[in-house]
Amino acid sequence: MSTGIAESPQAPSRHSVRLACRIGSWKPGIASFLIPLTLLLVLGMWFYSPSSTPLSWVLTIVWSLPIVGTLVGIQGALLIRRRARRGDEAAPAAPAHEDFLIALVPTIGRNDTYPALERSVRSYVDHLPAYFPHMRVDVLTEEGCEAAEQIAALARHPLVRVVTVPKAYRTPNGTRFKARANHYSHELRIAEGEALDHVWVLHMDDDTGVGTDTAAALAQFINRQRRAHPDEAKHMAQGILTYPRENAVSLFTWLADAVRPADDIARFRALTGTGTPAAGVHGELLVLRASIEATIGWDFGPKAIVEDAQLALTFCRRYPGRSDWFNGRCYGASPAGVRDFVKQRERWAWGLVALCFNRTIPLRYRWFLSVCVATWILGPLQHIAVVLAVGWCIGDMNTSPVAQSVIILWSVNFAYVIWTYWEGLRLNALVSKTGRRKWWEPVAVLALIPVFSVLEGVGGLRGFLKFARREENQFVVIAKPA
């Protein structure tokens, strides 16, 4: 049986070369924030009508609450622009000859997820060796999984190893799902003597690939740590998750997922990039020293279904100031349909709410995440359609805040939402084959923001309600497009 994976490194394709050039000149836009901010401020101040009704008080609070995350996100984008101006000071990308890279790819091993897994593994063996002459790809799966035979055949490539988690394996704290598999892999590295400072673990999802540009940015980061003073070297870093148009099954969910890469260049850049990943991290393009991962592990207990975020908050406490952000991209795929989109958000919210109430993590490390999650799960209740419906029912359609100055906060928040979808779409289009947005896509994504916010909010609210009802948590794995 052929895996479709070549056994020798591939020369960079023409698309990879063009993509690297496009990425090299990218930086977050400013006009896409300032223009809507100006319009919102002018309109808000012009139409302001004093009000002190209960509805106005509620809106003053809930529509102002996101300002914490907004300001952090703006900081992140500005930090990227500053680093771009200093780009000439950075050492050019070169192979990481003195370090060893393990690309870790957990998979549930279903037949409907295998095509995406093969696509992802192919990208690792094609693009990473040019910058990592010492590396391995560990495909992590469950004993007796549906696609076991196909997954086993991946190991025919000399750089690929299939690690099978035995059904009987249990962690001391009873951790389940993906975190259980990650912990098994972590214990295996310790047993094999790989929990070393010069060994880096690149955590990826089974539907997320890399390119030559990814390998170059990752090597540049790792080489920079080798040159740094031991007291200043970083132990963890996160890149940008993007969604090429070609990987999308549904254009609607592809547009809706424009918000995700924008979060990487905003909140994650600001917090993870300045050393304290208090907003959490995501499980793709997360690189961590094996020696540091060995001190944390993944045994967070049976309720852990956002294990990446919990790892990040634990890292905050143990290694403050030692994380970073790098301008590298990985290439994933949006959910195949609206139902999967909502299910995905529901699982995230479920786990994040539990994490916000986890008292084993000091409040100083989880308060920011708690504010962001609260804003998320309140989304459906503060949607403009719901607000207008409530106003109509109580006979008061005045939605002005209790003070005119609050209009400034609201304008900043709403302009930031517009910016996230605009810039996120720009990023996703940039990594697609054409390298640009189609003329109708910016129009569509802006027009559909109210719809996207409903889907995001419904998923968040459903996750919170399941947590509140103490329903059994599950790690829902959606189908992965090839």
C-alpha cells in the first residue's frame, strides 16, 4: 500500500517560493481599524441620546467588557509592525544543525480524518528537513483505531514513526482524550532520553500542514535561542494558524474562520510573544523544549479538553517571561459545515470555562482568559438583534450608553471586530494559491459578521450550559477535509 509520501526531500515548489515572498512583505494593516473606528465614533456621537434605563446600564457593561481583550489585541498587532520595521536586524534563516526537532501529530485515526493526516505528514517530510537535518515525525494514534493499517504504512518513510497508545494506558490523574495521548508521548521521550534542552517538540494537528516558509521561521526562532543568554532564552513559541482557500470544503465556514488567524497576530502575539501566554495557546504550530515539557506533562485530569490552554497557564506560573511568538504560518482547514463549526466552538468553550474555574491555577494567570471567555459566552445575549427585540418588548428602543464617553469604548471594540475579520481574511487569502482576496470576499465577510457572531456565541453559550449542568465532557473530533 502506498502512502503517497515521497521518501526524499522535495525542492520548494513555485507556489512555496511565491508564498515566502508574499509573507516576507506582510504586516498587519492600520487603515482597516482606523477607518471603521472613525466612522463609528462620528455616527455614535451624532446619534447619541441620553438614557439611564436598565437596558442602557446593561449594554454599557456588556458592550464595554471586551475592551480588555481589544486593547491587548491592538498591542499585539503594533508589536508585529514594530518587529517588521526591525526585520533587517534579524539573522537570516539558516538550518538548525545543533538541535533536534520532533513534529508530534496526534490523530484519532478515523477513516474520515486520515486523508488530512496524510496531507499534513507529507508537508512535514517535504519541507522541514531543509532547515532541520536532525528531525523525526511522530504520528501519535490509538491502539485499534479505524485507520490503523493506513497510518502504520506512513512509517515506511524513514523520517516517520508511528507511536501507538495502548488501550490499557492510564495516566496517574486519569487524563483522557488528546491530553492522555500527549502525556504518553511525553513519557516515551523521557524514557528514550530525549527530554533535553536541544530537543524541540513541534505540536501539530492532524489536518494542519507546513511549508518551506514555516520551516525557515521556526529554524530562525530556534537558532536565536541558541545564541541568547541562558537566562533570556525562550522555551516555548507559537506561530500563526491560517486556512488556505484550497483546503476549505465550505466557503461559508472559511469566511467565518477569518477571525482565528487574526487572534494569532493580536492577543497571542501580545501575551505569548512577551513571555506570558495568559490567553492560552492552540495546539498547532506550538513549539516547546522537550526538557521543559517534561517538567509539566499533560496529565491535567479527566476534565481537560483544552489541554493546550492549560499547558500555557501552567507554563506562565513556572516559566514567566520565557515564551515568544514567531512569524511563521501553518496551514489548516476550516470545519466542513456549520454544525461542525458550532460543535468545535462548543468544545472549546466547555473546556475553557472549566479552566477559568480551576483553582489550581493562580487567578493572576487566568483572569484575562476569564474575561475573554465571559465576553464570548455572553455573545448571543448581547447581539444587536436580541437587544432590539428586548427594547421593542419593553417599549424603549434607545440603546445609548449611560454616558456619551462610553461611545469611545464601543467604537474601539466594534472597529476591532471588523479589523479581525478583515485582516484574518487577508491572511487566509495571502496563503492561498492566488495570494489575494476575490473582490466579493471582503464584502461578504463584513456583511456576515452578525451571522458569524451568532455562530460563535451559540457555540460558546452551549459549552457554558453543558459545564453548568455538569454534563460529561467529551473530546469531539470533527471530520477533517483532505
